[in-house]
Amino acid sequence: MLIYEDKLDGSKAQFAAIEEAIRTTQFIRNTCLRLWMDARGISRNDLQRYCAVLAKQFPFALSLNSQARQAAADRAWAAISRFYENCRLKIPGKKGYPQFQHDCRSVEYKQTGWKLDPDGVHIRFTDGCGIGRLRLIGSRDIMAFPLSQIKRVRRLRRADRYSCQFAVSATRRVEHQPTGKQVGIDLELSAFFTDSEGHTVAPPQDLRKAEQRLKRLHRRLSKTQKRSRNRRKARQALSKASLKVQRQREDVARKQANALVSSHDPLCLRSLADPSSRQEPPSGQEHR
């Protein structure tokens, strides 16, 4: 499954409709969770059928696409099934009892409720939320895949924008040219990693600066008064800075991992969490 994400360009009224759809998804998810808490023997199918009951009771729930309502119920069941699994495996400590969600940020559609324009740069949401036609801003051509391979479409709110994710049922194949080289890497705290040949990769300086700015924004947020306008602005600035650091970390990790995999055949790792690995690094080969 490949995930492609594009930025959404629209009007303020459309973004307000997206926010309303996100709140509706959160309402359905929490209401389904309340049904499971109040009754015994509730299954996933019961939650799916309960979505139709909510659509008859609440007009704002009816405006959301039926499969999007079912996807919201699936989110509740995912938390419930994870709790059941932890109890079955007798995991020590807390078992992760399902909690009500207060920060929902996305709406997920399946095969209906959306339609791509032939130009490949516009998407139209056809449910009753009133979102309409939005422009996709991205570097990938989603029309290169048949529509039957697009299994999920997710509208989500980022700290700096609204985005649309496409879950495509496809497999990416990368042909590796054998090099005859092998390397072992050790993840450290002072450096990004050190390989068996003695080469050390230091963390990027721009990432360190972004992390320092993140600490300053955390301190600024702690000094603001709750439910004030300054606190809301500080939270927004902190969210944008956190998202930037997340993207920088992911970019560095992907580039370094791709360089290691492309230039070596066996790749051995040593885990910092395993005390026994401090004495004798385990040997292994990464499966590409």
C-alpha cells in the first residue's frame, strides 16, 4: 500500500466545511465507543449498523458519506480490538483502555463520496458536507493509477495546511545491484550513527537549530494564560515547528537509509534497547 499526499487549495468556506466533517467523524467515533462501554457483547458489525441509527437521529451525521461514517466506527473498533489483544496477551502495565478522542484531524472515505476530475489536479467531494471541488497541489500524478487501486481517500488537517491522502494498492519494486560490501551500523546519542568502517554521520545542524527553537516555543507556551488568545497563537506556532522538525527527521532518516541500502548488501544493526547487544552485535540482513 502506497500513501501519496497532496496539499488542498480551497476557500475559507470549504475549509470550514472540512472542519465540520472532522467534528462529525469525532462525534461518531466517540458515540460508538460509548455504545460499547454501556452494552455488553458489542461487535464490529453492531457499530457499523449503529452508524445508520446516528444518521437518522442527527442531521449533521446524515450529511457525511455513509462509508465515511463506517470508517469512523472502524476507528472506535480499532481501539477496542487493541485493548482486547493486550488483555489476551497479558501485557504488563496498562492495557490501553479505549479513550474518547478530543483531537480528531481527519476524515476517511472509501470508494464513494469523492471523485477525481479528468485533469488529475482537482478532487470533488460529493457528500452532503458542502465541500465541493478542491485543487490538489503536489508533484505526483495520482491519475497514473487506475481508480480501482485507490482504496482510501483521507482529508486531514495539518498544522500549516489541509491535505488529501490517497492510499493506493500497489507495490513499489526497487532493483538492487549487488556491491559485495557489508556494513554494520550503531545508532548513538551524540551522532546519528557510526558504521563498522569508522565513519560517523553527525546530525544535521539545521535540525539541531529547529529542535532548539522547538524548546523555546514550549517554554513560551507554558508561560501563557490558559484559554487566552496568546496561548492559541503559541500553540499554533508550536504545532508548525513540531511538524517542521518531524519532516526534517524523516527526510534525514530516509536519505541515510537509502544511501546505506544502495551501497551495501548485508546491513547489520545493533539495538540500544537490548543490553545483550552491547557486547556482541547481532548479525542480520535487511530484506529489501
